[in-house]
Amino acid sequence: MISKKLGKHTKRLPGLASLILFMLLCACSAYWFLQLVKPPVRAVAPPPQEEAPQLDLSAAGGLFGGRGAAAVASNYQLLGVVAAKDAADSVAILSADGKPAQSVRAGAEVQPGTSIKEVHKTYVLLSEGGILKRVVLPEDARPKSGASSPVAPPGQFPGPQARPPANPPDPGALPPPGGGAQDQ
């Protein structure tokens, strides 16, 4: 039974083999024709490597709770600082753009768009358009390291009424409490 089915197809076998060989001959001739006609390979140079910019890691310190670097403000001059225990009561004496000095509280505006962010003993942080700028107190205006100036509580400034009397009265010269006469 198998031989009968195989016998019918044996007549077509030489034609099928010729078709497969012809297809193989076409593929080989097309490959070699393209290899001969193909343009030569040009050497491609890699693009020039640009030097990586240097990263300033101090600016990222603010992300993790550290202090970010502040730019130095050149058009402001710090002439004096009154640093109080409460940061809101601190005052800085600033001269902006060569104008006369003015005293400004922490949080107030020095000029439009520029305000005092923090007041410290030797410098002030200004916020100018969201950018922190540091203005440093000159060396000759800084307090001496051995001298410490007393800080008055906010709202109380020493004046003539706060000074003790120069000569305290004699306790014997005062009249006794309860009137001038004594009971016997």
C-alpha cells in the first residue's frame, strides 16, 4: 500500500528537486551579486566625548538635612547685626547698592523681591528671588572673641529707669512701716 502511493509521486520527484536546486542557485547568485556591488564600508569615527561637568555636591546637602551652599551677595554690605535669642527679633544693618544703611528685621524686605531669611552673629542670609545669598560682616565690625555683649530680652532696653540708684538711702533714715508713731 505504501509502495503504490510512493510510486505515484516518484514521477514528480525530479521536477521538485530541480525547483529546490534552482531556488538555491538564485539565492547564492543574489548574495554574491550584492557582495560585489556593495559599496566599501567607511570607517565611522565615534563622536567626540565631551568632558563631564563637575558636580557641586554641596548644593545637594540641603536634600538630606544639611545646609545648602549660599551665594555671596556683592551689592549688599552688612554693617552690623543685633542677634536676639528669638530669631524673629533679630535685626541687620544693611547698605544696598551704595545707599545709606538701614536696619531691617529678620523676615522683612530690604528691597522689592529681597528679604532677610536668617540673621546670625557674623553673617546674614538674604533671599533674593528664592536664591539664598550670604552677606558676611566685615572683620573690623565683628565682636572680639573674648568680649561678650549682654543681650537684653526682647522689648526691654536698658535705660535710665532700669538703672539702680547711685546712692541707696540709709535704712535707719526711713520711717518705720505703719505710720510715724510707735505703740508702747
